[in-house]
Amino acid sequence: MSAKNFADRLLSLMDELQNPCCIGLDTRISFVPSFIKQEAAEKEDDAFEAASDAILEFNRRIVDATYDLVPCYKINSAFYELYGKHGIKAMKKTIKHIKKKGRVIILDVKRNDIGSTAEAYANAYLGRVELCDGTKTKSYFDVDAITVNPYLGSDGVLPFMEACKNYGKGIFVLVKTSNPSSSELQDRTLEQGDVLLFHLVSRKVDEWGQELVGSEYGYSSVGMVVGATFPEHAKICRNLAPRAIVLVPGYGAQGATARDVVHNFNDDGLGAIIHSARGVIAAYKTEKFGMPEEKFEEAARNATIEMIRDVLNALRHENKCRW
Amino acid sequence: MSAKNFADRLLSLMDELQNPCCIGLDTRISFVPSFIKQEAAEKEDDAFEAASDAILEFNRRIVDATYDLVPCYKINSAFYELYGKHGIKAMKKTIKHIKKKGRVIILDVKRNDIGSTAEAYANAYLGRVELCDGTKTKSYFDVDAITVNPYLGSDGVLPFMEACKNYGKGIFVLVKTSNPSSSELQDRTLEQGDVLLFHLVSRKVDEWGQELVGSEYGYSSVGMVVGATFPEHAKICRNLAPRAIVLVPGYGAQGATARDVVHNFNDDGLGAIIHSARGVIAAYKTEKFGMPEEKFEEAARNATIEMIRDVLNALRHENKCRW
């Protein structure tokens, strides 16, 4: 209970670094420059271990080249689970490296389950786990926040909130995702009133979040994921859950612009995290920031600086920039 | 493409073993007898590794004591993710052990994402993964089927279906979960007609599954999860997606009886997998099958035999038993 509220921690770091941007370590092996892959493959016979080593080395260099710029990193678990225990080790070491730099880590796992299973997921990523002697003293991943899928209802969210309360952590509940077919379920109109399913989920997020509002900034540690690709929907979510921090995917590579993402912010210039993965970490492969692969860190840094400038300009244009 | 259809493989194994039951390896450390935990803790200094070793030893013994009875095991990923890379190793070794016994493995991971991330999850658990040299030749987990959450719509399901097609695998889509608050989203009435959200998802499952119907039994490799705790809802799902195999949690420890689960079967006596975890693997701790912890395997075996008898009797009562 004494752990500092997650939302307060994240927002004070945004104030310190003067931007709300987040780099996504969705590190596909195809993003890793060939010289890193070759070196890893030469050192290590096990193909899963070599791939994981290459990904870890890439991540460390990206973090070293960008941590002075951004408050937050998001790690996409899928690209680590690919390599089994080897990938999980690389993920854990990436987490450790980011922690040393004092930055917030959101683990994008989209977990969902009920009862004791949800509790197990919550403890795995946010809390402490039970060991052979019955004690609960150790944490394995210990990230700051994870993403959670709400399809199972409150039973699938409350166990995660327990971990948030006990350990000062946060969750981001999927509300309106950035993909075209997100409309199939999330945009269905419900019988009562003129309400779409994702409106209902936004309201739930607001309700769940009440007891985790931080004293410093007034935002909740129960946030939500709202894709940047549907700006009109973003406005609605913003209104229905005003204290939730919105994790916004879709900027850059998925086609949304800085003008699209401003709707996720409140008038105080806070309330959203703008996230880019491929657009930053694979910037060296793009036309705009293209560089020889040996300079991938420099390209990532340039893309990050450009992203921050772009987002802050759009906020200024709407009179919402606090920095 | 040449891999045998998952549904055909599963159903022929059910015919061979003459029952549709599945044991859940939701192995919490608290289920593991203390003599196994002590031995593991003495052999291994690392507390995560010791816990994982104890869980693996427990699983192996449960499988050895029951594999001649059941066609299928379900592994709940949460209880392995708890211990990071150590737990993942125990999970992989459990998978390997079950494979040697020739039984089907469903990994309950409830994954969900879009585009290349969903593809990564699909490849992680069902397919092959890309390595440093750019080849895709190795599989890490390589289970027969996984569970998938549908909240993201078709974009979040189709990449998993690709893996099903390419590697002869299956998925079970969450439709109506067994928990009380599953009604919050899943039972919402939609504007068009008298349709609840989970009806819509059942229809989607039917639609997605069309191209993965097996030639031998006529069932699809796109199945669905429908909790046993709402029998009326189970009938509706059964009708809306007649070719989907229903993975049914909730029997036993969660309160549903064999009479409740029969609604998930078609008249041919097929179409459902009845799953019990705690009721079997922790049977030695119950009043009904209670035994000293040294005999936990015997208790698990007795509970399995009783479960099979119970389910088959209920099916016979409805004239739906084919064995």
C-alpha cells in the first residue's frame, strides 16, 4: 500500500522529460541489423538463444540511445514468447536494463482470465509469486504496468487491480483497438440507449479506476488502450473516462498522425501516452530516417526526436501543451 | 497443408479412448505435495527454478497416472509464466512429456492481438519461428491448439487460423466464459434483433471455422470456449456453431454438473471437451478422493475415472453417448 501510485509516477516522469511519448520494443528479429544477428549466431549454437541474444543486444542499444528523451517504454511480449525460455530471458534482461535507466515499463501482454488464474497473471507481471516454501517474496518480471483484455468482465480485471493496489502498479484495459475489424465487437450498438460496446467498456474503466486515482495528478492507475486510428471514438472515450491515462497505439507506422492523437489528451495537456514501435526502432530502414544499419541507434534517436516534436506541436496547436 | 486436421485428430483420439474428458494442468505450487517441493528446494538454489522443477515433477507423475484414460490435456499458461524462464521451461518439458504419450495438448493462453503481433503469437505456440539467419525452421512450444480472445475481431483471429491451416492446429475462441461477471460484456443485448454479444461471437466462430472443417468427422479446428455454468447459453452456442468443438470449463470445482455439460454435445455424441483441473490434480486434498499426499497420483486417477463415468452416464441419459 505504501508503493507510490503508478499514474503519479508516470506523469511526473512525463513532466520531467517534457513529453508523453513512448517507444515500443516490438523487436522482431527482422528489425535487428544483420551484423548483430551474425555476431549472436557465431557466439551461440542454440538458434533460439542466438535470436534472443540478438534481440536483447538491439534493445539495449536502442534504450541507451533514447532513454534521455522518453519517459516510457512498451515491450510487446509476443516477440519474446516466440523464443520460449530464451526469449523470456531476453525480455527480463531488457526490463532490467530499462529499470536501471529509471524509465517506466509497460508490458503489452493483453492477458485475461478469471479468479485465481487472473491472480496468477497479475502476480507474474506486477506482483510477487509463491515459492516452494509457501512464501511470496520474489518478483520475476516486476514491470510497472501491463495491458489487460476486458472480454471476461470485472472478474477478469479486479485481480489485476489488487496487484495495482498492493504494489503501486498500473493496467491499461483494451477499449477501442486500432485495427479495422475492431468494429466487429467493439462498435456494436447495445440495446439500452445509443451506446456502443466500447462506450460501456470506457465507463467500466472509469468505474474500476476510481479507487486508484493518484493524489498528485488526479489520474488513475487504471488506464485504457484507445487506438489513434479512430479520432472520433477517441473523443468519446476521453469524455467517458476522464481520469484514465490513454495508451495510444497507431501513431506513425499504422497511419495515424499527431493531429489524430491530440483528442486523447485532456485540457491539462496530460492523460495520454503516444506510442510508436516500428517507426522508431526500425527507422533506419525507412526513407525518412534511412541510414546504414550500423547507425540504427542514430536513426531511432532522430525518429524519436521528430515524434516528440510532432506530438508537442499538435498539442500546442490545440492549446493543450503544458511543456 | 499436408498436416492432418486438428479436429479429426482430437476426435479420433476421443473415439479411441472412448471419452471426451480433459485434465487441466493448472498446477499451482500449492497443489504440489510438500515432499516434492522439499526435494526440489533441496536440489536447486534458485527459488524460481525449484518451484518450476516441483511443478514439472508433479505434472509428469499426474500424466503418467492418467494418460491411458484421457485423450487430452489442457495446460494453463498463467501458472508457468509466474516463474519466468524457469516456468516456461517446465511448461515446455510438460508439453514434451505429454507428446511422448501421444495425447492432444491445448495450451490455455487466451492470447489476442492484431496483424504481425497476432502472427507472432500464432507462430510462437502453433507454428515455426524466424531465426537469426532468416529461416523459419524451428518450433518452440508446438502444441496442438490454443485459446484465443475475440475482443479485437477478425483481425485478431485470422492470423491464428493461418497457423491452423499451415500446421494442422486448432484454436478455441472465448465465447461465453464460466465466471459470473461474464455477463457484463458477453450478455449485452445488441440493437439488431434479439441478439446477445456472445451469440454474435458464436456466429463468427461458425463463419471462421468453415474452411477448417475436417473430412473425417465434419468438425472444425476453430472451436469455442463455453463455460458449463450457464447451460441455457450453452444450447444457444451449440446451435449457432454446430461444427465447433466446445471446450467446456467449469465442471466439478466450479460447480457445474455432468447434466449441465451435455448441452454442449451434438446428437452424434461429439462436439465437446469436458475439462477439469483442480478437481483432478488436487483430488487428494478433497473429501471425496482424499488420500495422503504421497498417493496424489492415485487420487487423481480415481477422480478422472469418476469424471469419465459421470459424463458418459449423463450423455447416455440424453441418448447422446456414442461409446
